[in-house]
Amino acid sequence: MNVVFISPQFPPHFVHFVTALRERGITVLGIGDTPYDSLRQELREAMAEYFFTPRLDDRDAMLRAVGYFTWRHGRIHRIDSLNETWLEAEAQLRQDFHVPGLLPADLRQLRSKLGMHDLFKKAGIPHPDAIAVRNAEQVKAFAQQVKYPIVLKPDVGVGAAHTFKVRSDAEVDAAFAQPLIGYVAQAFVSGSIVTYDGMVDAQGELVCAFSHEYSIGIMESVNEQRDLAIWSLRELPPALDAMGRRTVAALGLRERWFHLEFFRLEDGSFVALEANLRPPGSFLTDMMNYACDIDVYRLWARLISGAPVSDFKYTRKYHVCHTARRAGRSYKHAHGEVVSKLGGALIQHREMPSVFHSALGTEMYLSRHEEFEDMRQAVRLIQETR
């Protein structure tokens, strides 16, 4: 089996997906924008070949790469990146080389905020109203219907980049000082962001499901540069599980990761925010592993290699928390003190890649706890400022 993996070197923990494929005897063919000699030894050893191109959005270079791999190794069976940035590139290559999976026509609805809005509406899944942005007057009229504040965001975007809230007609006028091409306006919903993450098999049946909660929204983390914490839930709220399953079914995914985001309202109900056709970001895949003592990287490799996954069993044993800090902020407890006080609860500490700094901070502590209150105390210890 030949699998083309786009950007195998980034995010850095995606090396585990590649090594898991190699363990199953799969021929992994990498395309990346990092020179071969700069790759981790573990990654170099896991790939049969690697094609370097300075820009992964260079369509001609990507075509040459997959064409070369086909000439060298024969039919390509899978093309994946598991990365929001390259979903369109992988879909286009699947179409070009007749490889099964999501195609450009699928992404036009499944990645578009307006496409999701229509899909959720058709499936009867609660979702904030949204419209395509044309001009300031139209957005103001929309705001009169749904009430301020409203959110302006790219119809296709990654990680709340270029997303912001407007609270009045004057702020709408100010927003239009720059072109808002390809934007949508969406009703603002006040609530905690809770995810529904997992995989489906070749028949669209759920293989596994996890949920993570955000201390604040990614939009607030980016725009206000606040400290963020993300933790896993040991128990899935039944209403979330039911809505998550309905959403996965509506998306019609096969042999694929999903990352769904919902607002949890004060009354305990849920409203869909958006669907993402990939694993959750940051190090949430590691968090799944630590929460259950499993290996989702190997599970995914089993899934796409055609091996049975119906016998996969897991138990959510721990709350695992990703707690962020930001450079330049004065924290009460120094790193050494945090490490000492967390003791065995601390699993990882690492500097975040620079592309994640705006949303996820400059460093993160990963800890796990059986009790929710112990986890909350760890977050306070790490993020308390002077």
C-alpha cells in the first residue's frame, strides 16, 4: 500500500502518524517544505521517499511529486495531510490521480462556514445564523435581525485567524475600512466551547469519540492574547454525544478523523459551531492517548490500512489538560516550582512552534488527573500571575 503524506514534519508530533504507517508495512511517501537533511532521523527512516518543495501551495510541484511517486512505486492508494492548511491540496491531488477520499467538490461544502450552516440546518442541528458578507449595510441589517454582537470571519479559515467581533453599526463601518472578501457574518453565541473528536470507519461507524473543553474561545485567545487551557472530559455529556453522532452522520465521512466544535449554553444544551475534517489541533491527539492509555496514531494507521478496528476498546481514565503560558507575562510560579509541585501529574512541557503562539501561547504544560478539581488547581498554579 502506497500512502502520500503531505507535510509529515509539521506539526512535529505528526511523525507518530508516519511511523505508525511504516510499522504496518505501508510505503510512506512524504512531501514537505523542510529540506530532507533537516528532518528528524525517526521521520527519515519511516519514509520510503521524500519530495522537498519550498512551497506546498505550488500546484505544479505537488503534481510532479505525486507523478514521480506513481512512476517509482505504482498506484497511490491514499493521500493525506491530516492538516487543515493542506486539505484542499490533498483533495485536488486525489482528483488528479484518482485516489479515494474527499474531493474538491466535497470540501466546497464541508470546509465552508456557509456550507456547514446549510448542512447543519438540513440535519436539524442547532447552529448560529450566518450570511455571506457583501457590504456594510447588509451586515448591519443582519445584525438588526440577530442582535449585536456578531462575528465576522473568513468563510474558509484556520484557527480563528482574521476572526473578530463587532458590537455596533460604527464597528461594522470600521471593519469595512479593509476588504472583507470571502467573509461571513455569524450570530454571536455566548457559551463554553466543547469539542467532539474522533474517527469513523469505512462504513461511517464511530470508532472512537472524545471531548475537550476550552477555558476561553480561540478567537478570544488570539485577539486578546489571554492564557488558554484545554482539558479532556472523562464523561461525554449525553446531549453532546447524541448531537456529535448526528453531525458525523450528516457529514457522511468515511475512514476519517473529525473535529467538531459546539457551544455549551448555560442551560446545558449545545449549538454547533463548525466541523473540521481532521484531528483536533495542538497536542490533543497526545491528550487522547494519555487520557485512555491508548495510541490513536496506530489506530488511524490500522483504520486506513483496512485492518479491523471494530474490536478497539478504550476507557477515559483521566482528565488531561493543555495549559498555556505566554512569553513576556509575569507568572507567580517559576517553571521549576511548577514542575516540582505538579510532580507525577506533569506529562510534558514544551515550547510551542511559533505558528501556534498567537492562539496557543509560547509554551504548554500537559498534565493528567483523575479528579477534575485537581486539574483546575494545576491550571491555577501554572497560569497565576503576579
